Amino acid sequence: MKISSEFSKYAPHYNSYNIIQNRVVEKLLSHINEKPKRILDLGCGSGSICRAINWEYEHFSGVDFAKGMLDLHPKSSKIELIYGDFNDDKLFEKLLTYRYDFIFSASALQWADDLDRVFGKIKQFNAPLALAIFTANTFKTINKTASIESILKSADEVNELQKKYFDAEFEVVNYKLEFESTREMFKYIKRSGVSGARKILSYKESKKLLNEYPLNYLEFEVVFIY
């Protein structure tokens, strides 16, 4: 299953399960001193950034590759929603015909096929930015317990790539999200979309992981680029 399909499938549950993503959005916006009027949100999802903005803007462009998420996004005459994939050069060709005062991306760019290339495209906007990207230490203990190699980049790898394109502040933040049971924990993973649609464990392996996972919380690591 494509990641976009997975996000669309669980879109109706997403706003109930994106607790960490909301913390990420809150932190991103806390670093914004100006109040940009023309905003681009790459990987806008169901609209966490848009809902959290508390100033008047002229135009908000939200891009996402999951139609189910765009259906949940706030709508208004000032909001333009674009069904597109930031892995597609044609999308950036279209977006670069616009002028933006600020570029946001919260919890999306970890799914870039080629983050180096996407950073290069974002650089072409020549606009201030605030980006948040989940890293390989997300679900670190789950991956270790199940002998799974993360498909996400490490914080150091993301930092090396971003330094090629941006003169930016770089920060690594770790979050923990506690659960009453491992079953609730794994339900969260499935419905929040943060698993990246990977179904690499058999039923037997999944049950074993459920029984052997040693923590009562999930680990998340997020890098912030300002």
C-alpha cells in the first residue's frame, strides 16, 4: 500500500491520533516572529498548521498527496488546496510560479524519496521556512525489539543535507507518548499514519512484539529547521 493511500484510509481518525504532530506544529509556530501573508504548507495533511495560525493572511496553499487528508483541511476563499506529491518535480514547477512569504512543513518531509532534491527545490522559493522532520530514532525501541531497520534518516543525515541549502537553526527534540497498554500503543501507530504504511511483520511477529515491547511509551525524534 502506498503511504498516500494509508494516510487517506485513516484520515477520519487522524485528528484524534496526531498528538505528537500537534506538539510539533506548536513548536514550529513558536519560532515565527513575523506574520507572513502568503504561506505554503508542504504535506499539509488535515490542516494542523492552518488551524493553528492566529493571524490574518492573504493566501494559504496546502499541498498533500492524500485526498482523504485534504478533505478534512479547513476551506475558505483564502485557502488553496493542491493534490500533489512533493516528490514530483512538476508540482514544484507549478508552485514556483507563485510568490510565498513563508514555507512550512510539519511531519511530512521524512517521506521524501530524495530529501536532498526536495531541499534543493524548497531553496528555490527564496523564502523563510520552518520545517519539522521525523528521524530514525522515532520508534527506536520498537525497531530494536523487532530487529527492524528504520526507513527514516538520522538527525545527523538530515543536518548534513540541510546545511547544503539553508543558513538555518537546527534543533533535535525527543518526545515520549505514554499509553495504558501496548495494544493501545500499536493502535495509535496504525491510525496515526506515522508507520509509513510498512507491513513488514507477520501476525506471529507482531504478536511477539506486542508481548515483548519493554516500554509503556513510544519514542519520537524530530528535527526542526528554522
